[in-house]
Amino acid sequence: MINLLQAPPDVPLRIAGIHGGHGIRRRLIAMGFHKGDTIELDSLGILRGPVLVRNLTSDTSVALGRGIAQRIIVEIIGEKK
Amino acid sequence: MAKKNRHPDVVFIGQPNCGKSTLFNAVAGLKADTSNFPGTSIKHTHSKVNIEGSIVNIIDLPGTYSLNPSDPAEKVALSHLFHEKPDLVINVVDASILGRSLELTLELMELNYPMIIALNMIDLAKKKGVEIDIKKLEELLGVPVIPTIATRGQGIKEMLEAALQSLEKRLPASPIKWSRDVEQRVEELSNLLPEDFPLVYNKRFTAIHMIEANRLFFDKVLREINPKLKENLDRVRRELEEMHSAPAYEVISAERHHLALKIFEESSRVFRGKRVKFQDRLDDVIMHPFLGYIILLAVFFGFFFIIFKVGSPLEELLLEPLASLRNSLMLKLGANVFSYLIDGLLAGIGGGVAIVLPYFVPLILLMSFLEDVGYLARAGFLMDTFMHRIGLHGKSVSPFILGFGCNVPAIVSTRILESRRDRIITSLLIPFIPCSARTTIILALVAFYLGPVWAFGFYTFNILLIAVLGRVISLFFRTPSPGLILEIPSLKMPSLKNMLKKTIFQMKSFIKFAWPILIAGSIVLGFLQYLHIDRFINLVLSPLVEKGLGLPQELGVTLVFGFLRKELSLLMMLQALGVNYKDLMTVITKEQLLVFTVFINFFIPCLSTVALLWKEMGRRIALLSVGLNTGVAVILSLIARWILGK
């Protein structure tokens, strides 16, 4: 288990859990980030910027700040394409 | 909308970026009005439309991801939905991300209102390789589903027909059951609700939302009024949590999530097309850590270049007849009170048409283009990287971008920020963002007389200044900001019709609200000039204006009036100096022009912005903002004079 910031880009990942307070969890859930969903890290911004995450389950893209990304715990479930 | 009339109310609701407003505008045409929700400054758009002989009230609610909102803006929209019972709900759904969009649909169905679904952007779904079986979807949901492409006006007639039918039948949507163990608990709790309990819609919906509700707030109230019910609620939550080893509200939303995905899978087939790859590749370039910024700069530069190239010839064309009209009138009438007033009137009307509109219209048009394509969100993503470095954070990006159009809605939109720290910093910075009025001034003065490169430089400096100010202001706050969660919608081909509609809509509101102030201001200045009161104001301000900034004394009065509305400073400047636009450079120097623009640009944006800040953030923040803007304007224009004077 690693957090989203430690995950390599373009590799399918499964959301194992979300750490953090109600506010952040609810917001992520409302935008379609649920435990068990398959996601992929698209690219890392320069200057320690936000990360772009594709949710393959709901087919949406969301930009997440590093603080938020750190709280999403994922496991690698596939190979780099 | 506050008062009930006999026309049925039809509410449009959907998740952000689903094309809801485009669809709404296609139905409402240009007659739509915006007004505030009672007691708030959050706007909603509504209109009366005639559908085959029946008059219907249509209401556009702000986009919301769920009925369990986390930001204040969403909450206001929803509490409206909770209080005024609509006769029909039109749920606009983004067909290209059906799986997620259905989560809101399932929530809406729990309300038991008559409902139809506008399955929008069906063309984009096809391009993405998603083929939806409409009949099957209708069957699974038990609600009419109408495919639409709002940007091209497709499916709108069918949607309205379905709406009329539903209004006649008044069949309430009925929620789809969840897995048995969860459903059982919900049922149990709803049966325990006493008869006199303040229900929201129906017992089931109330029970669900009690389980989902934010503990801290709701539980305290319930413990006071009905301790027994509170015990049961706690037990139900505990049981759900033990069974699923997750917080109760997550269990409920997971139910909706799985149900939505199941319905999506049963009604759709997904083929991975080539178009997706192309889109993805385009996005890879647009949001590339290096190329992305070059594109951002190019877009930014191109944006102003186009506005200037369109605006300045148009401006010249329109100014000529206005100037000669004023000259000949002055000659005919001579110098009396009447001629001063008429001249003020002409300056106000003409200035609005000839100086403001030539830049304003292309600006709004391009802005809506960038918005409709989906570039604004991407610019937000790219700029966030930069903003984080200087003490800001990503969620403020969208209020900032809105600020380039107008500061007033930008300040309202800071409600999407959950923490007060973020709201204060963002609200203090927004008044420094050059809104369309100030962009017009920069273009009409700096770009027109000194060249577009100067205007671009001015703009770049302005943005750097905001960054530095942000850094400085955030030093006063110790708590860190929560962080960015921003959806990046897929890139879309914008429709010209929709862009034009938005532009005309904005133009109408300019004519309705800004123009009267411009005209009235010009007439008042004409009157003051006749009575020589302007000289008194100028004299009072002359230590700053003449000694400090090195500007002609006559400009003092324009700085005061600019507080009402920014364009007014521009029009009055000409009026006060007694010259026509084209002859401006004969009375002031380039340096003075720049110093004047610097002062005007960074000074308090306008009365409406300050009034709104006062209302939204309180007196302290409003006064702080006024002080900050005045201080920065004075200091920067003094520095500008010092540098240019060398």
C-alpha cells in the first residue's frame, strides 16, 4: 500500500482507502472517488504542483493538490501500458 | 420565484460541467432573468416559457455533485429545492460520464418528484465510444430519458414534449432499492420517525439524510428534541459501520455508486475509440509540465491581441461621428447649463458605445470560448502549480478566473472555499484582478496609445503583483489551506450560437446596469463643471494628483467618480480634460497616461465590489480591502512616476 504521490504514472491503481476528515472524504466521494475504484495518475506538475488523476471507473479527470493526493491510499493492480 | 403562481415550476438540476446551463439557455432564449436567492447573493436564472400553449416557469439551479453538499453555494441552491416544491425536475446528465452522473440522478429520485432525464452530450459519449441504450436506461430508472445535444439544439423539442407530458401525468419518480441489509436499516429508521417530525420530502429521504448528515451539527439538535430517536439513529449507523467497516455516510454513498455503475453497465456498451486517444494526446500537450505553460502564455497573449485587433479599429470608427456631433452641438448651443448637460449626456452614451463596447464584446466572446472548450479548468490546473508556490492554493483559481470577467460574481464564488482563511485571502486579492472594465481601460489607454506590447506588459505585471500580495497576505495566517480538488471536464467543441447567446446576455446586463451609471455620472460631471464645483474637488485632491502623481489637476474629480464604476474614469478623463479621445495625447504625456492607468487600475474596483465584500465578509474585511487597494494604488503610481520620470 502506498499513497497516491508515491505511485508511478500511467499504471492502474485501486483506491484502498481515503485518510482524512469528513469534509475531504465527502468531497472526493461526491466527485466519484470511491474505495475500490480504479484510477491512474496522469502526470506530475512541475514545482510540486497538483497531480492529475483519471478515474477509470467513472471516466472522469480530477486535479488534486498534493496534500489531498497524499491521503489517498492505493495499491498497484497492473503494469505500465 | 418566491411567490407561488399557477404556472408550474420546472427545475433544471445537474452536476457541474454537464451542459445544464447551455440546455437551459436554449430553452429560455434571451429572455431569461437572473435574480438572487432570497436573502443571499447567489444568483439563479429563471424564465417563463411557452411550450405549445402552456406557460411554464423554468429555473436553473447551480451545478451540484450531490444532495449532500460540502460548500456553501451548493447548500443554498439545494435548500431552495427543499423548500419550494417544483412540479417537475429535469435532471441534466452528462452522457459521456454516465456512471458518475447517475449518482445524483439516484439521489434526486429519492425526492419522489415527477422527473425526466436529459441525457446530454450524447455526441461526446459516442466519440468516447460509449453507446447507451435509451430504452433500457428508461426501463431501469423508471423515468423518461431524452437524448440531447444542447450545444446544437438537438433533442430540445423532444425534451419539452416529455416535460409537458410529465407535468400532465404528475407521476413521481420512485427510488430504486439498495442492497437488503442497508435498505432494511433505512426502512427501520423511517418507521421510527414520529408523525410530527419535520420531514424533508418523505420519511425515507429524511431517514437517509439523517444517517448521512454531518454528525457534529445534526446530532446535537436531535439529542435535545428526541433522545430516543437519536439512540436508534446511532444504533443504525453503528450496525451499518460494523457490517461494512466504513463510516455510515460512506456506506450509503457506496450503495448509490454501485447501483449507478450497475445501471451504467446494463444500459451501455463501451468501445474504446480512436477519438479518445486523440483527446488524451491533446490533453497531454495542453497540461504538459513544460509545453502547457508555453501554450498558456500563447493563449493569454493571443487573447489580448485579438481583442485589441478587433476593438481598436472599431473604436476609431465609432469615435469620429461622436466627436463631430459634440463639437457642432457645443458651437450651436453656446456655453450654458443646457449645453454642459447635453455634452455630459453625449459623452456618457457615446463613451459606452464607442469606447467600452468595442473591447467588452470581444472580451466576453473569447472568455466564453475558453470556458466552453474547457480550457479554463486546465488553465486552473496549470496556474495552481504556480500559485501554490506563492502562498495560494488551487481552489481559488476558479474565483480568480471569474474575476477577469467581473469581480462581483468572483467574490460570491469564493463560497466554494470551505475554510475562512482561504475565503479572506481570495476575497482580498480579487479586487486586484483586472476585470473586463479595467481590461477595457488598459486596452483603450495603454494599448491604443502605447501599443499592445505595453498593455501585455501591464497585464503581466498586474498578475505578478497579485502573486506577491497573496504571498504577503498569507504570511498573516498560520493555518495551512486544505488543498485542491478540481474536476477537469473533457475538451469540447464549443457552439458559436451558445457563445453569442452568452455574449448578448452579458451585453444586455451591461446596458441595463452599467450604462445608466456611466450616463448619469457624465451628466453630473457636466453639471459640476458648469457650477465649477469640480475645481473645488480637484483643488482638494491636488496634493496627491498634481504634486504626487504629476497629473493634470483636472483629473482629480475623475478618480473620485471612478469609484462608482471603472469605465467612468475613462470617459470622465476625456470630459474633464475637455478633449476628444483621439486628441488625448496633445494634453497629457505618455508617462502621465501610464501613471493614471496604474492608479485607476489598482484603486478600489467599484462600489458594487466593496458593498458585496461588506455583505459577504463583514465590515472589517471590506475596509481592509479598501485600504489595501488605495494604498497599493498610491504607492505603485508614485513608483511608476518616479521610474518613468527618470
